[in-house]
Amino acid sequence: MTEKPSTEEPAATPSTEPADPAPAASTSNPSADSLTADVQRGAEALLKLGASSPELARTLSRVIEAVALEAARTARFSRTLGKALSGPADTGQEQAVERRQRSSRRAKGLIDPFAVFAVSGEDGLRARLSALDLEQLRDIVAEHGMDHDRLAMKWKDPQRVLDRIVERVEARISKGSAFRSSTGSTPAGEE
């Protein structure tokens, strides 16, 4: 019986040591350990950022603090924030649809045929277009809406697509030329 008091004394010493409730909570709750580690990593990252850009670190710290306080205060904001930060699990189907839509669009044309025609004329445009492959020519046709009869995108001959581009550029450039005044001549009856 005399030995029992000696074993109780060491037990009494550790019970007075944990004055900080955080270690006791962290040992009983693994998610609290994870949260504490995440907060510490975030603080370390802000301190590193503060060494090179103190104003940005302060601003980011204030934003994080404001968001965390509002999430703690408002359950609705907390749920909305949780959904927004949950990642692609919620929006996987929407992203797949968006990816499919994006893949059906053609790339932008490598050159602007109207700008090339304005600078170097038909011969210059033909020279620039002849350097492109069939898919690049189709990109130009699609970008500028030059497939009015829905045939040009089906053609396999690059020269045929090139001719369509030149034809449509010339047609659009000269559109309305009947109404433009020509220099040095006046219509009959206006003299």
C-alpha cells in the first residue's frame, strides 16, 4: 500500500502539465491535427511571401481572415464556400460538356486574309495561303464564314479551298464598289 502513493505522484505531475488545451484536443481529434498543420503551412507560406512582397502577404492574409470569419459566422456562406472549393467532383459533368464543345471549334486562322490582301494583293495572298496545309486553310474558312454553301469544309484539295478564300476575300473587298465614287470620272448627266 505504500507503493501506491508513489505511483500516484508521477501521475499527478503530467495532469498539471497540459495547461494548453490544444495538444489534448489534437491527440483526441486527428482532424484537428490536420487543421493545425494546414494552418501552420499557410502561415509559413505567408511569411515566405512576406519576405519578398510584404504588401501582397498582408492583403492575402486579410482576405483569408475575412473569408474564414464570415464562414464561421454564417452557415450559408460556409456551405457555399465548401461547395465552391470542393473541386471538380461536383462539376465533372459540366466540364466534360464544356470540353466537348470546345473541341468542336476550329482553331483561329494563322493569317488574316483580308489584311494580307490589302497589303500585297491577290498574288501576295495566294503566296501566303499556298504555304498552309488543308486544315489551316479550313481554319481560315471557318473563322471568316467563307463556307456559305457548306461545301468548302468537305473539299480535300487544298488548292480548291485556297481559291475559295481568295474568291470570298475579293468579293467582300469589292462589295459596294458600284456605289463608291471613282477618282477622275463622274457619272453621265452630272456635269
